[in-house]
Amino acid sequence: MSQTPDSAVRTYIEQHRSAFLDDLAEWLRIPSVSAQPDHAPDVRRSADWLAAKLLETGFTTAEVWPTDGAPAVFAEWPSEDPDAPTVLVYGHHDVQPAAREDGWHSEPFEPEIRDGRLYARGAADDKGQVLFHTLGVRAHLAATGRTAPAVHLKLLIEGEEESGSPHFRALVESRAGRLAADAVIVSDTGMWSEDTPTVCTGMRGLAECEIRFRGPDQDIHSGSFGGAVPNPATAAARLVAALHDEHARVAVPGFYDGVVELTEHERALFAELPFDEERWLRTAKSHAASGEAGYTTLERVWARPTAEVNGIGGGYQGAGSKTIIPASAMVKLTFRLVAGQDPDRIEKAVRAWVDGQVPDGIRHETVFGGATRPCLTPLDHPALQSVVRAMGRAFGVPVRYTREGGSGPAADLQEVLGVPVLFLGISVPSDGWHAPNEKVELDLLFKGVETSAYLWGDLAEHWREAP
């Protein structure tokens, strides 16, 4: 009896499981910590290792791309079908700092398998989720008899994601021609839980600013001058108090202009997830849920824009009292943005609002940092449906939908390349990204391999970029 493609994929994966884990362990032993200058040679060594492994896998091109910081890796494997869609996989090969004394039960850069889990820094974030594509594409070829993928396959594996991707957008802009694709697959994400596979459909964007207030030219006596001159700390407090209305909506005029609202179908899909709010609050180290009226907790963190006070200060901070009117104060704000919001428009709206809040006699300056745009893929997009079908085949259960409340470089790929961004990840919350004892569940890791093996054929069969 001949094997079905699914059984052929699984057989190939099982036959190569041990070799794959050996490769992953070898890569994980390289401490590619981008945030620590002493590890810059290791980050380069990690890039070189990956480029060599991709050539060994069968990619016809694998190059280490320098940046003004840490290097990225680009690889390409053209399909034999000239009309096949082009897919770019994004991930990163740098990792967070880690040391045994942080609370690790084993050496963070000496991988160990215990109870079906692989423990090491980078096991889940993100080396494991990058490398599963190498075995996945080989299983795809073995099961279909192809000598090249069903899609034009490209990879871009960044070396500075854990340091904020400071040079990533410039890299994408300068290499946009080589990176041109019909869709981007981001494999730097996770699932709801081990028994609830999910696909992320979007990430929020981010705008951040610091507002600096100056009143008197120096601290002055609050008895001699209090009540007669404006106080910058009071101005800062009043601005913060005015940031939201009584329904916890952001009070900046124009802030919600263009926001893509949740559909009833999307709200129903979120509601299908087994969300335990009390457990979530324990994870958040918080004691009550709060936020914009009319929305659930998941809707608030995934699909609604926010304004948060990250810091506020001014005046005397020491023990006891010091009867002054301080010379200065400051507020730090961040705004999480959703589809339909433009960071440039948000900056203009916030500046105008701040100008209207500050009283006469207080000089102020609003300084914005870099911004990240939101990204969202419609639920009915054919490429997204290919991801859902491939994951469903691998896991054998229905695939649910989530979004990410945070922000990342995926939006740069979407904006510069002008293509949809899709998310394929198998990590679960217990994997401990950035924490001691980071791990990846091996059963889920190989489900990721299997998903990757199914995905390329599904995309080629069901989707072509519209002309």
C-alpha cells in the first residue's frame, strides 16, 4: 500500500528527528546574544552556521547580510514552477542574555532534553521555530517527489530582534528587491496552549513619547511662591488625568479615526478560546481587569488601541519633605495602535492635545521616538487559510484565531514589501521566552515541522497573488 502524503511527511520527519535535534543543539550552543557587545563574534558565528545549514538543506542561495549592527541571513530556493507564489519566512537568530545564576537548572547554552522538552536559550525564541522550516521543506519534497519547493521560498533571519531591531527597516528597504514576495510568514510567535493550536492574525503598532515640562528656572520655595506660579508637576498630573475619559477611552481628539473595528464574527472567534480571566490576572500580577468599556479583556489587549503612562516624575523624590515648587516634571507615554491607525497621524494628534492641556507659564516639549505600524491579515485571506489548513492537518484539531497585543518588526515587512504578513508559531506560554529555563515542547516543535511541510503545497494549490 502506498503512503499518503501525510503519512509520508510524518515518516520522513520521524526518520530525521534525531539528526534535526542534533543540528538544533549545535546551533543553540552558540550564545548569539545581540544585546551584549562581547557576544558580537558569536552572533556572526550563528549567522554563518545558519547560512551553511541552509545550503546543506538545499537552498540555492544563502548569504550573510551585514548591517550597521548584527548580521542577518538571507536564503532562497526557487520553485520549478515560474508562476508559483513567492513566500518569505521571517525569524531571528539572536537570543536574550542568559546565565546559570539567573535561576537556570542547567547551563543555558548547553541544551538538555528532559521529559519531552528541550531546554536552552533560544529553543523556542527563536532558533527552534526557524530551524523547523529546514526539516519541513525536506519533508515536503520527500512526500511530493519534488526537487524544489512548490513555492519560491525565501528566508530572512534577523540578528538584532532581541535588541529592538534597530537596523531592520533600513535592511529591508535597501534589499527590497531581493526580498520581494507575495506573502510573509513570521515564525516568531506562539499558540494559545498545547491543546489549542492557534494562528495569529495581527499585531498592534506602537508610538511612544516623552513630555517634558519646565516651570520656574529653578526649584523655588512653596511657601513664598506656592499658589501664585504654575507648578510643572501639577501640569503633568493633570495631563495624565485627562488622558482617558470616564469609559477608559483615550481622550485625545482624532485618536480613534480610521480604527478597523472588530466584526461580530471576530468577536465570536475570540470568545471560543478557553480564557480564564482569574488565571490571566495571576499571570499579570494584578488584582482586577480594567479598560475600555464595552470590550472583553482579550479584545482590549489584541484589537483595541491604548494609551499607557509608563513613567511620571518631577520634584523631590527623597525621604521626608522638601517644600518646593519643582522646576521640571516629565511624563512618558506609549500608544498601542491597531489597523487603520497611522503613527504619524497619532503623533500630530497627541502633540496638538498636549499643547491644549499645558497652562500658560509652563514650557513644554513633546519628544517622539521611533514608531511601529500595526499589521492585520483579514480572516478570509487565501494565504491565511493555507496556514490554517496546514496547521489543522498537523495537529488534527480545529485551529483557532488570536492576535498579539505587542509589537514587532513584522509591520516593517508588511509596509515596505506591501504584502500580507501571516504568523506560524508553535511556542506556548510555558516556554518561558526571555526567562530562565526557556524550553520548547518537542511534540509541538515537530508539529511545526509538519505544518511547514504541508504549507508550501497548499499555498501553491490555493493561492496566487492577484495581478
